[in-house]
Amino acid sequence: MLSVIAATTNEILPNAVTFVVIGFAAFLLPLVARLVRVPAVVLEILFGLLIGPQVLGLIGSETASEGFVLVLAEIGLFLLMFLAGFEIDFTSLEREGVGPILFAIAFFVIVVLLAWLGLGYVDLATTAERVYLTLLISAASIGIIVPALRSTNRTNTRQGQTTLVIGIIAEFLAATGIIVYSVWYLNGFGVELLYVLVFAAVLLSSLWVMRTLAWWFPEQAERLFSGEDPDELGIRFSLALLFVFVGLAIALGMDPILGAFMAGALFAFVFRDSGQLEERLSGFAYGFLIPIFFISVGIRFPLDALSDTAVLVAALSIIVVAIAAKLIPAPLLMVRGLSFRESIGAGVLLSGQLSVIIALAEVGVQIGIVSEGVSAGAVLLVGVTALLAPVVYKVLCPPLEVDADVAVSA
């Protein structure tokens, strides 16, 4: 019996080298990234490319090692999308009022139009790919914006609050737009398109019931958001919610990754004060599973596709369009009381991209809208903007003195 179990395990689990390499990489790469001042996601993708079949071949295609890594990577991707929704600060949006939100929506629409026009000059295979890519590059990354604002003591300034609101709106609307468009692309104008609303309604109702129960049973609810619970019920609750609604998304014909994002966003909408739960969940997810997703992106990175001059030119063109779509309308931020220099700095921050773009590009590949070459362009976009955006922003908007970082009303 034990021999049978051992044989089955050997067919599923990777070899010893894969275990050692992946384990040490997940631990060491963030340390190296901090030393060389490069986002960890960039090093994780490069590391995956290095150990993958196209370079060293430590993990080959169609092997148990690759299959094992891909399973962990898929779970990491679910967590990444859940946290992307979870991190949306609806309280900040409400605090800013209607004016800044409407301005942010208008700014996002302008970015979408510019991205659409710019991509008309890029050699894309289909109109569907152009639509999907337009929404993709119109998104923003809170993971770039928040650290840059904090490092320059500008979070509570007019520039900081304006940039944050636009970033939150852009990330939410772009991801939501991709969800709806993906369902339409797969099923057309059928009843399946209503499944998105059904999913949102079921999820919102469920969370509202949970919030009501939390009001009636505050002591039990406190354990979910407390950082001192030895059973980590908050983590268990979040993961249970994630997997239940990923399953519901699959049952309704939606992409499970996009279902994970909606679950996180609606969780953040209902439970406004999550205490230390977000920090603990992020530590759990970014500590191991999400890095494995980015390593897997590197393992499957279509390096050979970029050897085609046309594909490489298209990828570089996508990067130019993505940056230009944010910088061209940036001077409009002067309407919100920013100087020209501050407006351009905000545009630079909004052009920075991180992990969610890679995740959404992966969704596009899985459902057949986006080609692998275009997906590679999205990965390059993240690499370029994640490196340059914070640096250029600090040049345009140097750090303020601590006592000068005074909150201003928007």
C-alpha cells in the first residue's frame, strides 16, 4: 500500500531540484530585489524564465514539475486577483465625494479613448484583442501609486489624493470591464451575460448577511479581523469565500480568476474596516503562492515569440501607447488644483503597472482573445513601467518635509 502511495506521489510531485529551487527563490528573490531596488515581481519573472525550458531547462514543458508549479501558480493567481479587489478603498472614495469620483471616471474614459486610438496603429490580430488590450492598459496599479506617494510624503496632499482616487477608479473599472467583455466574448448577448449580475448579486447578498451576523455576534466577528487569533479564522474565512465564489464563477461559466476579483472587491465594499486581516492575508499570499505565479509566468514566457521582429515591434508599441495614454491627459489634473509638474508626476505614477496587468493578460490568453506575443508585451510593460515610474516620479516630485505633508481637502 505504501509503495502504491509513493508511486502515485512521485507521479504528481516534482523532483527534488524543483522543490529546492522554488523554495529558495520564493524566499531570496524579494531580498535581492530590495538590494538592487527592482520590484520583486520583475526578478520572479526573470527567474522563472531562467529555470524554464527556454534557458536552463530545470523545469521542462509537460513534466510533473511544470504541472505542480502550475497548480500552485493558479491558486496564487486566484489570491492575487482576490487581493486586487480586496485592496480597493471604497471608504476613501466615499470620503472624497462625488466631484473627484466623477472627474476620475472622466479621466479614465479619456485614457480608454486614447488607448483605443493608439492601438489602432499596432498590428493586432482582431478587434476583440484591441478592445481587451485597451481595457488592460487603461488600468492603474495601486501597488505602484501608494508606495511612491508614501516615500515622498505626498499621500495626503491634493496631488496624492487625486492620484489615488483616479488609480482606484481605473483599476476597478478596467477589471470590471474585462470581466463583462470576457463573458460577452465567450457567450455573446445571451443569458450568460446576466450571470455576471447574478454572481454579483449572490456575492453581495451573502456578504451582507455575513455583515448582519457580525453585528449580532460581535465577539465572533472580531476574531475574523483580529491579529491575535491563534486559529486564524480571518484567513480561513477569506480563503473559504474565495474558493466558494471561484466555484460559483465556474458554475456560471465565468472565468474563475475574474470571479476571484469580484469576490475581493465586494468583500471590501461590505466590510469597510478589515483591521489587520488585509495585512495578514497579503503576507500569506505574497509570502509564497503569488511569487510562484510570477515564476510560472517566466517559465511559460514566450521568449521565442519575441524573436519575431513584428511581434517585438508590436510589444514595444503597446508599451509606448500605454504610457502615452496616461501622460497626454495628465495636464487636465491642473483643473483639480495641481501644478503642471505635479500633474505630469501623477500621470507618470498612473502609467506604472504591476501584477494585476500580468494576471489579466493571462486571462486573455486562456480565453483566446490575446495572443502569447501580446501577453509578452504586457509582461514587458510591467517590467518597464514598474522600474521607471517610481524613479521618474521622484525626480518630478521630490519628497516633502514631514511637516509639509498637510492634508488638503479635495
